[in-house]
Amino acid sequence: MLNRFNKVFNPRRFAFARRRRGYTKTALAQKLRIDLRTAVAYEAGEYLPSEEILESAALILKFPRDFFCGEELDEPSPEIVSFRALTKMTAKQREMAVTQGALAMHFAKWLEKRFELPGNSLPDLSREANPEIAAESLRQAWGLGQLPIRNVLHLLEAQGVRVFSLAIDAREVDAFSVWQGDVPFVFLNGNKSSEHSRFDAAHELGHLVLHKHGGPRGRKAELEANSFASAFLMPRGSVLAYPPRFPTIQELCRLKKVWTVSVSALAYRLHELRLLSDWHYRRLCIEMSKRGFRHNEPDEAPRETSLILPQLLNSLYQDDGMTRSAIAADLGISLHELESLVFSFVLTTIDEGRHEDNGLVTTSPLLRRIK
């Protein structure tokens, strides 16, 4: 059936939009004031919704009317997605995260038609003896040595990882990563401290290099990714060069700035390297818990921002006059949806003829325009 815009209704897009907003079929049917059987039939392609129903669905689900008539989106299978805290997530949260991942992939493909982005340079480290050795191998391959990593986001982007925001207002949804062919993706929750977000990014990097072809799942995989992140951000040689003089909370708050990690992550690493006894580590954990460090990182570092995304948006605006609204329209999504993919990492405002770079770099050797 053709609608008045001469486009064909895609039932999979309709179901996708529902899951992106976290609605069950029953809940959406109630919102649309239709019976459940009809809602199920729309998603199965058995019935075609009227123009009025599509207009109502667009308002409720916050997608443009034409979104329901686009081609199918490549959606990562939940089985191949590495979630940072899968056991804490509900099925609804998982679906919302996976569908946002699909929209990010849709956006990334759109960008790759216009720019030559950095290629993937992540090795397969699944055969390394343990995560610590894998982290050391990757540091060597990328020429990092024992130096602290100044900006994890920039590093991942330079190595071909596509990094996007995870706009779900829930602490249970920390981060996730997935491979789409040979392109690695990482999604980070912008509601966390800079230090925790850096660790999440390194954790997901661990999944990408250790578990690309399967391997352990569940708790074992998470522990491996944690060990990798800890060793990647705080390499053994670097930490041993800065042993704490007085391993108190105050001393750890001072020392954490060397590697831009959380106090808890540093304490864990010191204990792992036997620079803290079991008793001392437990005492520090109790004190950190009392001070609420789990959700309130002391003396938080500045949030890392993307190097690539602001320049892509800037180039599109300067060369083609494309505002964010125009980009969203071309993608067939709302401006809010587009911004939810980049809001944590882009401090620029490029919209409706206005451009502010807020001190960010405006050119980059990482990018080359191809269209």
C-alpha cells in the first residue's frame, strides 16, 4: 500500500520504533487506542495502519512520520552485544540500547558515504595468555609504552572505533560494544563520571579485542574485560613507578590523577599488584562506600569529548550548509534522536546557521572528505 507520500509502510520499522521507546505492544496499543490484536497485526505486516494511526504513532514514539516507511535497519543481535552490566538490565533496557545501536550504525554508514574515517586497527588478542598480557600487547602495538592515556576517546577513534553516546537514563545501562562486520562500535552512558566513563571505554575495548569471535560469556567475560581495562589504563610498570607513600583515601585521590581513573579502580589495581594488603584494601573499600564514591567521584576530571564528531558536523555545515536538523531529516530520524547519539561527546553547537566550536580543534588529519 502506498501512502500519500508515495512511500511503503515498513512494519519492522514500526516495531523498531516501539522497542526504541521501551513500549510493549500492549502499552502502545493503549496509547493508540486500538486493540492489541491490531497492534500485533501492524508489526506482522498483516494490516496497514491508517494515516491517522501513523501520525499518532509518530507523536507517541517521537519519530518522524516517514521513519515508518524506510528500509530495514541493520540491528545487532543481542547475542553478539557485550553489555557492561547485562545482569542488572531489564529486557526493556536491553532493547532500547540495541535499537539505539542500530541507529548509530545507520548514522555511521551515512557518514562513511561522505568521509573516509579511520580504519579498524584492533588486533585479535583472544589467544593471549591472560587479559594483562593482552593489554600489554595492545599498548605495544599502538606505541603507547607505559605512558598514561591522556584521552581514551580520541585514542579509540584514531584506531577506527566508532564511539557514540548511550542515551538511556538508567545506571544499569553502563556501556556496550559490538562488531558490525569489521567495524567496532562502543556506546557509553554520559551520566557517569569522566573516570568511570574512561574505564567503561577501556572495558568495552577489552571485549572487542578479546571476545570478537565468541569466547567466554557472562561473568567470566566481564571479569576478563575488567582486568584488561585495569591493566590498559594503569600498566604495571607505570603503577610500580608511583607506589603510594601513604595508601589513604587522600593519597589515592591525589594519585588517581596520574592515570585519570576512579579512586576505586586505582585501589583495585594497587591490590591486584600486591601494593595493598587484603586487609588494607577492605578498609579502603569500606571507607569509599561510606563516602559515596560509587556514584560521586571526588575531584572529577573534565569529561572527554570526541575529536572526530565535531569536525564531521562542522565540515557538513561549512561545506554543504547542513545543520543538525537537516542531517536528522536526511537520516529519517528526529533531531533529538541524532543528538542523543552524540550529546555526551560533542560540545559544539552547529545548527540553523549558528556555529560555535567552544575551543575544540577544527581540522584533523584523521578525516578526508570523499563526497
